[in-house]
Amino acid sequence: MSELLQFLLSGIAAGGIYALVAVGFVTVYNVLGIINFAQGEFAMLGALVAASLVAHGVPLVAAAPLAILVAAAVGALVERGVLGPAQASSEVVRIIITIGVSISLRGVALTIWSSQSYGLPQFSEGAPLTILGAALALQNFWVLGTAAVIMAALFLLFDRTYFGSALRASVMNRDASRLMGISPARMSLYAYSLSAALGATAGVVIAPISLATYDMGIMLGLKGFVAAVMGGLVSAPGAVAGALLLGVLESFAAGLVSSGYKDAIAFALLLGVLVVRPTGLFSGVAASRQV
Amino acid sequence: MSRGELLGTGLLVLGLAALPALVNPYLVSLMIIVGIHVIVTTGLTLLLGFAGQISLAQAAFYALGAYGSMIGTVHLGLNGWVALVAAAAASALVAWLIGVPTLRLHGHYLALATLGFGIIVYIVLGEETEITGGPTGASGIPRLRLGAWALGADRHYYVFVWLVALMLLLVCRVLVTGSSYGRVLRALQASEVATESVGIDVARYKVQVFVLSAVLASLGGSLYAHYLTVISPSEFGFDVSIEFLVMAVIGGLGSVWGALAGVLAVTLFIEALRTVAPLLAPGVPTSEYEVIAFGGLLVLTLLFFPSGLVGRWAHRPARAGRAGRAAAAR
């Protein structure tokens, strides 16, 4: 019993990480209309920058936000330098550009940090918490707390602020929002930086558990992406639900079936969802990006 | 085919035929791999260029071909050609199963599905040790025999691989330009909506192109396995799919010749990098530069030459041709 609870809890914690990455995917997909294959690399950047800063004596409370800012700045650079200029190109071309960006970022990280793993201390010291016989490292609570706080903040941002309305307006109708004085190009910049920051946050909070390496972004990005597809790719709440479900399923599969096939679970789910319900598991009616 | 294209093809064949006499054994073996990559990339060029769809599983179909040939010849004792055809048929079936549900939808669902499929294949290759040999791979794959002609020596295999590659390129070239089937594909390339509006089942054509691309990849995989005789999962990972994608995009997606140009350009680029990089920064493993250079090359190509190497080159004669004809009419 306690074993099953253990699987459930660590699955939810993993789901929290996937959720942060997945919401980044959804943000870029909604505003730019493309699948951003570089999403995972921002998690890697966040984790590695934070680890380096801490190693150089910067306290964690300063290092974590700094790392997230760095990733957001890199995201802005990528949008301005590469994706913005390619705005007129076809979707296929822009999607492949994000693949190129992801390879380049990974390469740059490899030259700066080499292939070593870097640790980050847990955000709060202490022995793992035991709940009904299931032990959970304290960092997992930081992961879940961060994910919850960010989801709430995003909801407020998108739903209750002028900026959020402008962002949603430019998704619905690019031309009409331009007539209302909203710059779609600027919205695209903000959305891409925001999703880079979200990815970096995921990287920073997971680094104490999984260590930071230059290639950590690949799997993290792919899992976040599976979660986003499970949620229909256009809905942030859907992505969060998809991420939690994915985390739990993976955790049970690894514990009960075989750990070698843990990663395959996510992609088998992806294929299943695409074949059976391509609009996402939680959509009542066919959802599509409203352009 | 235009006169320029015929001339170019003739020169290419002559150059390829003369190559083994001129260069060292390393380059011959490199060119065998290039020939195999051309076969695999041609499928992707057709898929990206004409169906407008991204596949991130080209390496997985390449793996199905290679492992299919390995299992057929080593485990089941089949004839190499029988195994090759069986592997290609299995790849076609798998591609059809993935393509039918995902290509009915608008958008880039094929990219998502193939991403998942590619990674699952890679994981299975590493896990099913009894069948695939696990992470260390499998060995003892026999060389192919063509009647009395054993394709053992590199030079023989080189001739064979390039004959197959050029034949497939020409067949694909004729398919997209010289047939009514090709007219539909080119219409699809110009406008999917317009093609659909004249009553053509767009999804069916996309599925067929995807199946063709998978069969070409599988064929390339079989040839690869029979050449190296040893295969392991790391040669068929996600990054390899990306590599094929880079080759197709850099070559250009408007014409099947793009595959040839792209594979040659990327191979030359990597070889040059391996020679130059150690001189610039001694002690740093070249693979580190390869990663950055690959990504950079991809992004720059798409920004500045979105139609690739062949696109730049092929569009000019076409314009000149029209202008010439207009002048003649006057």
C-alpha cells in the first residue's frame, strides 16, 4: 500500500515539472502557432546557470531568479534574432528552425559546461517527509508548490490583466489586434520569453533532484510536450492535467512493469492520444488554435 | 527532364564512376555511406517538400530496415534480399498505421506522432536484448550477394549502392514531374486547400508519400546493415532523425536532387570540420563543434536560403527558360 502511495506521490511531483514545461509549449503554440522544440533547452539553461551561480557563492534566493532571467533573455534573443525574421516563412520552416535553435543551445551549453553533471542544494534542508509510509524528499514539495503558484499567477496574468487580454487578442485575430494598437510582433516576443522563463523555472526546481547536465533538456522537453498534446496543445489547464497524469502513469509503469520502458510509456501515450483523441484527452468539443 | 539536368546527371554518373580509381579507400567507404544517406534523405525530401509534413522518425524506419535485415539473415537464416523486402514491407505497414490517423488532421500531428514512434523504437532496440542485441548491438550480418557476384569488396558495394541510389532518385524525379501522380503532389506543394477544393483526397496522397519515405529509409537501413555487418541502437537515435532532416532542408525541398545536394554538402561540411577544428582548438573533442555547427547551419540555411541549395540553383534556369521562350515568341 505504502509502495503504491510512494509511486503516486513521486508521480505527482514529476508531473509538476512536466506541467511547467508543458505550459511553456502551450504559450508559444497559442501565440506563435508553432511547436517549439527548443522548450526543454531553456530548462537546461536555467538549471545550469543556477548551479554555476551557486557554485560561485551566490545565494540560492538570488541565483534562482537570476537564472530564470538569463533564460528569458536568451529566449528574447532567439525570438528577435531567428523566429521574428522568419515570421513570413511557412510553419514547417519555423518548426525546423526551433529544432536548429535547440541543437545550437545544447551545443553552446556543452562548450561552456562540458558533459559534467552539476548539483544544486535542496531549497530547504531536512530529512524526507514520510506520509503513511511513503517517503518524499522535501524538494518535491518545492516542485509542487512552485508549479501551483506559477499556474495561479499565469491564470491571473492571462485572465485578469490588460497584457493577458492583448496576448489572447493577438492569438484570436492578428490583424484586428494590430488595428487596436497591439503589436503582434511584440506579443510574440513576450510569449517566447515567458515560455523560456517557465522552462527555466522547471529546470531550477528539478536540478536538486535530477542534477543539471547539458542534455537534460531533451527528455524534459519531450515529456512536457507529450503532456501538452495530452491536454490538447491549446489549453494550459489541459496541459497541467496531462502533465500530472503522465507523471503518475510513468511512475507506476516504472515501479510495476519495467524501469527500462519508463520513457517509452510517455511516447506510447502520445501515439495513443493522437490516434484516438488528437484534440486532447479533456476537450469536450474539437479545440483548435483560434487564428 | 531539361537538357541541363540530363547533362548534370551524366556528369554526376561519370564522376561517381571514376571516383574509386581516384581516391583512397576511406573516401570510397565514406561515399558508400553517402549513397545510403541519399536514399534515406530522398524520402524525407519528398515528404517535406511535397506533402509539407515533418517526420522525426526517419532514423526509426532506417532502424527497422537495418534490424529487419539483421533478424532475417542472422536469426531466421533468410536470404538477404528476402529479409530486405520483408523489412521494407513491415516499414510500409507501420508508416501506414501511423499516417492514416494523423494525416487526416490538419496541422503538424505527424511530427508529433513520429517523434513518439522514433523514441519508442530506439528504446525497444536497447531493451529487447535477446532479439536486438541490446545497447551493444548485433553483429555477424552477412554481405549481400547478387547472383554470382558477392558484394563483399567496398568497390563493388560502392557501385551497387550508387546504382540503387541514382535509380531511386530518377524514379522519384519522374514520379513527381512526369506523371499525373506528380501533378497532384506538386499541386499539394503549391496549395493544400486548392488541391482539396478540386476534390482530391489530400490525406490519401500524404499517407502514400509518408509510406514511400518510410520504405526508402528502410531500404537504406538494410543496405547499411549489410555493409557494416555490425549495428547498434546509437546509430538510429533521435539525433540521427534530426541529421536526415538537416540534410533534406539544406539540400532544398523543391526537387528530389535536393536530397543528393544536402547529403553531399552536410557530409563535406562535417569532414571539413573534423579536419579544421583540431587545428583551431587543440584538445577539444570535435563532436562539440559538430553539435553547434549543425544547429547553426540549419538555422542560417532556413533564414537566408529557405529553399535550400538546389532551390537557389534550380529556380534561375527556369526563369531564364521562360524569358528565352518569350524572346523567341517575339
